[in-house]
Amino acid sequence: MDKLVDGLIAVLTAVVGLAVVAVIFSRGGQTAQVVTASGNAFSSIIKSAVSPVS
């Protein structure tokens, strides 16, 4: 079961990595907006995770 989960995580990581490379190197891409949106989403997740504690 661990090998299945490890394989699934590896595939998902590869897909996300490929998507990141595609966004960064695409012509006419809005890389700055994508990075900003990703940062905002990550910040929101962290705030939600910490909010019950503080």
C-alpha cells in the first residue's frame, strides 16, 4: 500500500511540476499573477490551519 501511495504522490508532483514549467515558459503567460495567486492561497491555508490555535 505504501508503494501505491508513494507512486501516486510522485505522479501528482510531476504533474504539478510540469504545470509550473508550462506557466513560467508560456508566451503571453501571466506568471506574476499566477505566483501571487498561489502565494495568497498558501497564506490562506496557513491562516486557516493556525486560526484555532491563536
